[in-house]
Amino acid sequence: MHDTAKYLVHADITAEGVVERSDVVGAVFGQTEGLLGDELDLRQLQDSAKVGRIDVEIDSENGQSFGQVTIATSLDQVETAILGAALETIDRVGPCRSAIEVRRIEDVRAARRREVVERAKTLLTEAFDDSMRSSRDLVEEVREAVRVEDVTAHKGLPAGPNVADSDAIVVGGPSPPFWTATAAAS
């Protein structure tokens, strides 16, 4: 059921006495029976796989019991909230006074979506790290490659292509400034 559950109802339970898991499950079925009508009867909901197993973790200490109850549902939000509110009406477990308080209702799909988003981020950064570049980066890389290929030497200085037969040439030293000369000025 946890595989197909949409929601998990998480509740805390306390009892004034020592109770067992089976006592809690029996109280949940017994005290909610008929409370919500036939459409939200827990036994029928479990038979139709709309409610999963009632998971109970209970510990006892100093004559009192405390623990957690978790119920998986594939009901809608409203029906799940009603089921949670019904759990809070339980006031006895076995012969002991008790209280159940719903701590939260977890949307399992939202948790799965968060996991999917986090994994997608990881995959994106790991798998596409080198191949994802901006178009500006690509243009700049091509321009730089063309500039490097076109640099030649003229009388020991870096110069542009066609320095020997061009009407205008650009000649530079180890650092700027660069000078431009035309054939008419030479």
C-alpha cells in the first residue's frame, strides 16, 4: 500500500497503562466503526485497498504507553483529513484511557516530487556539466580560435593575417598599444 499511497497519516498515541500494538489496532477499528458511515468504514476501505495497514509502534515505561500510529491512504485530501480527525476521537485502548493526536498528514506525492527534482538537479550537473554552455560562451570560443589562427609574425612582432600583401596592417608589441599603419603612410 505504501507504493500506491497518496497520503500518510502520522499520529502520536499515549495511554495510561500498558497496551500492545494489537490493542491499538483493535481500538482504531472498534471506535471508528459506524462513526463515519459506510463509505469511510475502515474495514471496507482496507478491503478495497484505499487504506493500508495500520502501523503501530508502541513502547511502555513506568506504567504508561506511548508511540506512533501511521496509516497510508489513497483517499482524497478531505477523506484523509476526516479519517485523521476520527482517530482523535479514540479515548480508550483496551482498559486504559488514551489519547491520539494527528501530528501531520504527509503528501507522499509531494515528497516523491522533491526527490525527483533533487535527483534531476544532480543528474543535470553531473551528466551535462561540460556540454551545457551558453551561446555567448560558444561564440566567444569560436572567435578566440579564429583570432589565434590568424595571428602571424612580422619582423618578430605579432601581426594579423595577410600582413605582407595588405594595404593596412596591425602590428603590436608584447602589450598594447597597437599601431595601425597603411601602405600610403609607410
